[in-house]
Amino acid sequence: MNPFSSGTCLRDMIRAIRACKTAAEERAVVRKECAAIRASINEDDQDYRHRNLAKLMFIQMLGYPTHFGQMECLKLIASAGFPEKRIGYLGLMLLLDEREEVLMLVTNSLKQDLNHSNQYIVGLALCALGNICSAEMARDLAPEVERLLQFRDPNIRKKAALCSIRIIKKVPALAENFINCAASLLKEKHHGVLITGVQLCADLCKVSSEALEYFRKKCTEGLVRTLRDIVNSPYSPEYDISGVTDPYLHIRLLKLLRILGQGDADASDRMTDILAQVATKTESNKNAGNAILYECVETIMSIEDDGGLRVLAINILGKFLSNRDNNIRYVALNMLMRATTLGAQAVQRHRATILDCVKDSDASIRKRALDLLYLLVNDNNVKPLIKELIEYLEVSDQEFKGDLTAKICSLVEKFSSEKIWYIDQMLKVLSEAGNFVKDEVWHALIVVISNASDLHGYTVRALYRAFLTSTEQETLVRVAVWCIGEYGDMLVNNVGMLDIEDPITVTECDAVDAVEVAIKRHTSDLTTKAMALIALLKLSSRFPSYSERIKGIIVQNKGNVVLELQQRSIEFNRILQKHPKFRSALVERMPVLDEATFSGRRAGSLPTAISTSSGAPSNLPNGIAKPATAPIPDLLDLSSDDVPAPSFSGGDFLQDLLGVDLSPTPAPSGADMPPKASTDVLLDLLSIGMPLPVQTGLSASDILSSSQDDKAPFVNFNGLASLSSLSANATSPANAAPMMDLLDGRGPGPQKSEENDQAYPSLVAYESSSLRVMFNFSKQRGSPQTTLIQATFTNLSSNVYNDFLFQAAVPKFLQLHLDPASSNTLPASGDGSITQNLKVTNSQHGKKSLVMRVRIAYKTNNKDVLEERQINNFPQNL
Amino acid sequence: MIHFVLLISRQGKVRLTKWYSTYSKKERSKVLRELSGVILTRGPRLCNFVEWRGLKVVYKRYASLYFCMCIDPDGNELEILEIIHHYVEVLDRYFGSVCELDLIYNFHKAYYILDEILISGELQESSKRTVVRSVAAQDSLVEAAKEETGSTISNIIAHAAK
């Protein structure tokens, strides 16, 4: 150490940091050190530069910022001595990454050092270049590296080879320059050079098909010979690892042969002998040998081969699979996964072992094994395998259950030849791991149940039994509640008893109890509770004697803080109270759900007609709302309601209906919800409420959906539906129209209101030879008076416009707010645009259209230009 | 290819990080946080591979230190275990039965050795002797340079003292 050193040395600093008891102490020490280092840097203190940098590297490792030391690295690299350069390059690799601009400054020093007479300095430069070079540096320095591939010292040649890998990865176009030098490296005897040369060839093949062809033709023979030599080489202590000579070289040669043999029968043919030799002769009791075997198996799987070798390979994997070492089993599973694509038959033999691996205590192995097993399942073995997996589900770790459940569900669905088997397996999964079952899976289950009419009774009883034993599984509760609601009478009367079933006695009271449990459970979420409410409504008609009790349960939710539940409970209560005569028709059993539509939905290919059709609710798959022929009774009984209804203004009406005050501000039901929610047919079908406001319309239409048969002459779908749409959009005066519809009972359905919120066509507000202005319109839901306009300006001339300024003026009945523009420079010939947002509030909304005067000023070619225009072709109703 | 090499102590302290793929500062600390959480909590008899963000991390514990290397999903995990062991053996030869403290106080040496074994995420040398010899040769260059400056300074001092 320098005798004049001041401050602490590196060792002292590390000691001080290690002595810190708390993070705060550590921060204080580091802060002090950093301050000293900064001071030293500012003084341009040369003697301590390398010490400062070493300290900074340690500090950086602790996770503190060290950017201020970057320039010090460059200074050290630029200095003449080896010690300075050594620490400088280390700092460069640690403190900088390739995206740092400072890095460009080092290119010149690197170039000098690559040509340095001291080979260790050349080595430092190559190492740094290989670890952090950017594409630009790669281009600048590739010739130097290429030259160093022929350097006299093998240590430099090997470094240059690896450095070339980085270069061709950064700039693949440079690959062809390296092909010849790389090929000559393959003839070397020095292991380091050979290893790196083979690696370089492999990477060249990846980026250049020309290189691949070249090596395939010229080098395959040589590589096979090298591999044979190394396999048969006598013991050499320098490269020996547990009885194998240089496994790294083995592995790299096998890897390159794989690349060369892939897709080329001729090259593959030339390597089969040596591959067979490696596969049979390599010792498999140590990791090094297994690493070679593993690589060899992969090569055999990848090259073109008649199958003899593949059997050998699969057998090696079979041996791996029964190994006690977890690592070996892991790689075997990994490899077998790839082997299944070649021929599943050979892998099938190991199915039992793989199944054991699914139950391993090691998460990595479990995951691999499950993935593999998933690929191995077919029609013949699905039943025993699923049985095993479901049994394992009971005892598996919590974190593994999600994966396992998803795989089981997917398999059960894929191979569900018999409905009863499918339902049985799904019920088991639901009761074991219902909380991990995804929504679409249990939706699918309900669709299947609905379609299996001969199994309704069986299913509802099985679900009831499962429900009694495991109430904590959310999705099980949902499916059970849905089925009890639908098929409650079958549950009680043991309808459709199958031979395999144990008889069960359930009273009407028990059924209602079950649903009550579901709704009162603390863990039940909104969806479950909403489903339970619907089930109760349905049960009230199935079990008339329990109607009063059910009403009691429903009423308890009248004050629920969740709007959805509150609304449902109030609506249902009203139905129970005021309209007993058509209640039973209202809550008839759901029609059979259409499987095709459902699977179409899942695939995301729902016909757009369904999601957008506004006037055609009859498109809905359950066939609700065939046009009602009978005169519609006044369902809401407005005039005789116990709540005085003074006037028919939307706000008041809604207040009555919901018992909450929604008028002054947008309803908490979130007026800005996307309109598509209301067309969510599936949710509608399954009566699943989600806290989407628009959906309340559906919950209502939903109840009615069961009356699709339309035998009952009263169907009041339109009336009720538009009522609910009102509640969703209550604060919007735009809903005046549906409101009126409600009163005369011929509402256009809930979707009508959506149209008001739909996009307006965009408008070319202004177009001249030099400039185009486009307006895009949008409305905030709940404030129809306000229109948001996004103006987009495009330059049609070939000159840039500077100081671009857009101004607008409106008549008194409008209010205008201009946001700042995105820029004030408009690039030439449409090569970019300026956007600016405007907000216009129309106080005479519905009576007068928008009108606007605009003025656009800009500079082009140093000339001021002013354009003016009145825009009165705005779309109606803005 | 090896994307990065990490040395983490059992207490979660980082002892060495080497990045061969580009990671920003933020990503680096996130990687360190995530991986030390995953690896340090794994039980002793589990396999040495962790699947992580589409890549694989091969790790091995030596005394109180975890050596981790992250590779592509199609890389040879067993070979990486050998490379880790290779590095550990070279460290052992260089320091003479290496311990964690050696790597703390001489962290730069650990980097120098790693640089002789790996460049751009690929293995450079399979002979331990060659690696140790190369590092030793460079160390002696540094020593020689130090003595030179030392002697000039002492000359100056001697000169000034006259």
C-alpha cells in the first residue's frame, strides 16, 4: 500500500460495513465513503483512483448507486500500467452495462489495448469486450478480434473466440467474416481453444445458414474424429473429471454435431456410430458422465435417425428416471417431454414412474412431471390417471393445487366421453380444490349439467352431498347453489334416481337451509351471494310452503351495502310480494344452455351479432323475449305503489326504486363502465351477477329468461328490462327515451341506452391543400352534454410547420375548454401529427347542434400562415 | 449461454454478481430479490434447478454460499453444475481452501478468476491449472508494478531526505 495513503483502505471499508448492525448504520458508512470517493475524484487524485474504484465495486454490489465512478474506469483503462488497466476493466464490466453512453468513449482505448504488446493487456481488453460490447463497438472492433483469433498464444485465441460470439450475436451480419477462422480453430489441440472454437461454430450456425452449410460440409468428419479421440483418450489429470476426460469438450462437440445433423440425413448418418459409442460407453454414476449422456440423448433425439439410436436414448432416460438423484430425474422428465413429440409410445412405458414424480416433494420435479403426464394422457389411460391425480389433489401442497387443478380440469374436459364421468370428476375437483377452479371451467360444468337432462336429479343430489361436507370451496358452492335453485324439486323428491346412487332424504327445509348457508357464509363473494338470491327466488316457487321464509332471507339483503345485492333483493322481494300469480312462470327452470354458443364464447369467437345487436334480444341463445303478444300488465304498478310517485322524472323514479339517492352525481354503479358488459350473454345465462351496473338490467331479464317458452301470456321482458337499464344509467337525461318506453311498455330493451354512448363517426373538420384537421368524438357516460373532441392535425405539404397554434371559438350556449396541444411543430408530408383535446359542453343538448369557429396559425418557410373556418357539420346530438 | 452468475450468502447477502446479458439496474436488483427468495428457501434434498421467468437457474450450495447460474431453458443443467464446481475448485486452489471471508475481502480476485473461466456467458477454459496459472501471472505483473512504484517513491523519499 502506498505509504502516503489517507482515508481508509478497501479492507477497512469492508470491515466497517460488515460491522454495521443495522441497515441505517450501513447506509451511513457507505454515504461517508461515497463522499470521500467523490471528493477524491473531484481532486483528480491519481494515486487512489484504483482504490476508489475497488471500493465503488464493493458498494455497487451492496446495491448503492455508483454512476459517478464510471469516468474513473475510463481513466484507469486509459492509463499505461497493467494494474490500473486490470482494475479499470473490471470496473467497466461491473459498473456499466452496454446501454450506457459512456461506453462509447472506451472504444478507442479498447482498440489500442487489443493491439498492445503485452498479451495480458490484450486478454483484459478481449474479456471486457466479450462481456459488455454493444453493437456499435462490435462493428468497430470486429477486425481486431478476427486477427486475434490467429494470435500465437492459445489463451488469447480462446478469449478472442468467445469475444467473437458476442460480436456475431450483436451484429449477425459480421458472421461471414468469422467462418474461416472458426473452422481453423476446430483443428486445434489445446482444449481451451477447442472448446471455445466449437462454441463459436455453434453460434455461427445459429445466425448464418451459410456458416451452417459450410461447417456441415467441411467439418462434420473432423468433429466426429475429435469426439472419438476425446472419448477414447487415456487418463489425463489436467482435464479429468470423475473419470471422464473433459466433459465440457464432450458436451460442446455433441451440441455442435446436433446442430449439423439436424435436418440433414447425410451428416446425421456420419455421426451415428460415435453417438452410439458415447451413449453406451459413458459412465453414468457421476454427474459429469450424466451431463454427457444427457447431451448425447438430446443430440440423438434431434438428428435424423432411423430409430435404433432413439430406443437407446429413451432407455437412458428411463434409467435416469429411476435414479435417486433429483437432478437426474428432473432432466429426464425434461427430455422425455421433448421425446413425446417423436413417439409417445416409448415414453408411455414410464408412465407409472412419471406419475410418482408428480407426487414428488420437489416443486421443480412435480411441475415437469405434471406437464409431461399431461401430454401422455389418452383415451385409454385417462380414467386411471385422473383417478390418481384427483387422489393426489387431496394431499398436495397448496401452491401446487392451482396447477394441478387446471391440468385435471383440462384433461377431464378433453376426454369426457361420458357425461356422468365428467360430472363426477368435476364434482370431486370442486370439493377438493374448488377455490382453484377457474371461472370458465365451472361455467362449462353448468352448461354440461344443463344439457344432461337425465342426470339433473343425480347431479343436484351429489352436489348437495358435497356441499354439506365442504362449504369452503367457493366454486363448489356456486355450482351447488345454481343446481339447487334449478333442480330443487328433484333434490327433494329423488327424481331420476340412478342405480349407483345411495338414497338420500332431503326435505324442502334442508334445501332452503343450504342456500341460506351459502348466502350467509362470510367468505362468499358477491357472485355467490347473487347466485344464492336467484336460487332462493326459484325455490320460492318450487316450494310454495317455504315462500315466507325465503322472503325473510331475501329481505335481509335489502340493506346490503353492495348495490347489486341490494337491488336484487328489493326486486325479488317485490316480485314475491306483489306478483305471486306469475312468479312460478317467471322462475321456471332454465332452458338447456347451448353448448355450441358457450364453447364459441370461450374461444373468443362469439358472433358479433350477439354482442352488438340492440334490437334483437331474441338472438340470445336461451331464446328469451320472444315478442310478447299479450298486453303487458303494469308490472311496477307505479301509481298504486306504496311509495308516492309524484312525477315521472327519471331521477325520482329511480330513487323510489332503489331507495337510494343517485341523482346528483353519477351513480356509484359507475357510469363509465364499458357498454359491452350488458351483453355478456354467458353471465346472463348463468345468472351470475358481477358488480357491473349495466348488468342489473340483466339480472332482471335473467329471471325472466326462464319464461322463454312463452306459454304464459304476460311476459313483461321489455318493461322490466328497460326499467333496469334506467337504473343503470339513471342520471343520464339521454335516457328519456327508454323511460318513456317503460311507461308505455314497449321499451327497446336494455341495449338501446348503449347506443347513446356509442362512438360518433370522426369528422374531417377542415381540409385544405396544406392541412387536414380530424375530429374524433367521445362522450363521458353520464354527462351527455359534454363532448370530448380529439383534434388531429396533419401536414399535407412538404414543409415543416413551426409555432403551430390552434384556436377555436363557440357560441354562448356552448362552453369550450382547450387542453394544450401535443406539440407546436408539425412534421412535413403527414409524417406525424399534433393532437389536441377539446371539451365542449352543450347547454342546449338535444336542441342545438355544435358549431365552432376555428383559426389555425403557423409558420412555414418563415412565412406566417393563418387559416380560418367555421365548422357546422358536427354530428347530430352532440 | 449463461445469462448471469450470482453468489448469495445464506443470509441473502450478495457476494458476487456478473451479468452476461443486458439487465438494467432496476432489473438487476429485482432479479436478486426474486431469486434469493426462491433459492434460499428451497429445502436441502430438492433438485438444483429452479424454473424462473422462462429461464432456468442452476444453483449449488457450498458451505454458506449459494452459487447460481441462469441459463436458457434448453441448456444443459448438469453441465452447469459441473461449471459451478469447476469455479469453486479453482477458487479453492487459488485461495487455498477458500471460505466466504476470502470472497468478501478479495471480491475482485473472485471476479478475476471468473473472467478467466467465463467470457460472454460461455466456458473459456476447462483446465483448472491453466486458469490458476493465468491469474497468478497477472497477479505477479501487478506486484512487479507495485514494487517499481514503491521503489521510485522510496527513492524520492531517500533523495528528499538527503
